[in-house]
Amino acid sequence: MKILVVCQHYYPENFQITDICEELVKHNNQVTVLTGIPNYPKGEFFAGYDLSHHRHETRNGVEIIRAREIPRHKGLLHLAINYISFCLFASLKALTIKRDFDVIYAYQLSPILMVIPAIILKYLTGKKLFLYCCDLWPESCEAFISRNSFFYKVIKFFSTWIYRQSDVIGVESEDFLDYFVRRHQIDKNRLLYIPQFADSSYLDKDFTKPHENINFVFLGNVGKAQNLDCFVEAFSKVKTQSKFLVHIVGTGSFLTELKEMVKGYDLQSKFIFHGRHPVEEMGKFYAIADVCIMGLTGQSIIGHTIPNKLQGYMAAGKTVIAAIDGAAGRIIQSANCGIAVPAGDVDALSKGIQDFLDHPETYKMCGENGRRYFKEHFHKDQHIKSVETVIETLNKEEADQWIPYLKIEH
């Protein structure tokens, strides 16, 4: 099949859509990507990429067409300008792009505006649109805009309109299915649960390295939503003779505040901040990890996301301790790969950490349990098969008759 993919972010930016497109090519599909100029997360164009270079290229069989955009820089105003600029320039590019594709596949991160060029192409060509939702809107902007504000209501209106233009919407968490029905009045027959995947190469690696302390490791973005302040408070309540360290690997908008919180609880000797490291170096942190930690705020449906780091932790064979609601917590319990407590429950989290430190033998099999669950549910091959099934269905002449009966097994 000939597939047109629309997503603001693509290689060399680190998002799964690059792996998905290259895997689709390996399955004898022809893939063209309409994307922007890489500048995430630092906000400046990557070296060698700008408004005049690498605007049209082919990488690993994927044709890449880059629309103009204004880089993110820093601050909310610049971020908003970046969002709008890609939407505008990619929409203009959509008017001139070659239209010999069979299906449109929008990989929707933030902002939801990145889907508009795909909608334009849908109406220009009559082709079906498959939207895979990674970030829920308007919920994803609640950290910046009040739900009662005029701007939030405008964003909600446009979000509902955009989602309704899609023929099929794939979601990463089962908890989001009901959300789309209630919040955006989407026909449940056009919604599918398709879990994200993680690097399966972790499955066969031995991530063990001799070390003195018991190491808790967090890998990823350090934002307010990750609720790491809950972990700081929980660790402050732990009473144990065991020597332990907490490693924070990553950067983000909450990092400075988190460091101040660690200082306020006098935990500087327990927390180590490693900063941001490329994905290729994650192995050395997994190797020292006895436990991997994660959390999300539970104030909205966003807290029911299944963070991609969970799959990574499981593939690496690590015990997981999480303060999280919804599907992710249920997965940890079903897989028997660690401890899951409600988001923000400091006392329960502290007791869980305490139990791990006092009775490590109880959690000896958690890593292997997680790997087993990963193989059954989160392997890349399963995700690609699901995406191809949707695209093949949408490519049928009677697609509207097929969609209500489209089912994906996990």
C-alpha cells in the first residue's frame, strides 16, 4: 500500500513514528512522511537541518517531506507559534504534495493542530484517515490553560472537530476509549485500543551490574505530570538500614523545582541527577537499576496514560514501582512485575518502597514476569500488525461497512 503519514515530529527527533514508518517499508509498503524541521526538545533546529537543507530526502526507504516551521525556542508564546507555524506551512504543502497514496495515517502528538494537514488531504483526495492518538486534547493543555477559560473552550471545540474527521482513532490506553465517547462523542465502533511498543532488543540483554547500593532509577522527562515530587516525599518517610540511591535520568520543566524539593527534605545524599542522556546510553542505567520508578498525576484522564517508559522498564526486566492510576496500574498488577499505588498516595508509595527494601526476595521474579507480559502485549511486531490491519481495512472500497467490525486482538 501507499501510505501518507502526517506528524510534526520525525527523525532525528526521538519518536516511535520513525520506527513505525521504517517497519512499514520493510513490509513492502510505500511510505511518505509529511513532517516538520527537527527542533525538539531543545527548541533549535538540529545541526544540518534548517529552512533550506534536508527539506526532501529518503531515509531507510521512507520518503520525507519537511514543511517549514518556526522552532520552539523557549516559553509558551514561542511554543504556540511553533504549533501554529507547522499547521500553516504543512497545510500549504498539502496543497501541492503528490496525491497517489491509498490511506492517510496521522500520528498525533501535541499539538492536535498537526492533524489539520491530514484532514485537508482527506477532503482533497477522498482517502480515509487513520489517527493514532498519543496525546489527548484538550486535556494535554490543562497545565497551561484553565478549563474555564475562553481559549480552553476554543481548543476543546477544535479538538472535537478534528477527532470527528478521522475514520478510525487508535488509542494507547483502554481507558481512553470511554473518554472519546463521552468527551468528543466519537462512535465507539471507530475506536481501537492499540498499545504502544518499546525496544524489544532489551528483552535479550542482561542488565545486571554489581553495585553496593539498592538503586531506584527514573528514566525520562522530568515534568510536573510525572509526579516525582510524590516520590521525594515518599522516600523522606522511609526508615531503613539499607543503603539506597535514587537516580533521575532526564531533564524537564520540573527539574529545578524537584532539586529544590530534594534539598528541602535533606535528601541530597540519596538523589543523583544525571541530566539528559541519549537513548543509546540507557543500558548503563538499566544495568545498575534494582527498581525502576514512575508516576503520573491523577487529576485528569491524562493520568490514565500508559507511559512508554513502562514498556521499556518491563522489557529490560526490572521491577517497577509506580504511583499511577488507570490502565498502567492494572498492567503492573496483572503482570505481577512490581508495586502500583494510586497516583499521589504518598503513604502507600512509601510503604511499598519500604516493603521492597525490607523484603527484596519477594520481588525476585518481578523482572521476568514483566518481560513475559511484554512479549505477549507490547512487542513492535504486534503494534505494526495492528496498524497494517487498520490501514488495509481503510483501503477497501467498502471501508465504511468494514470499520464497525474491525477488531484488534492483544
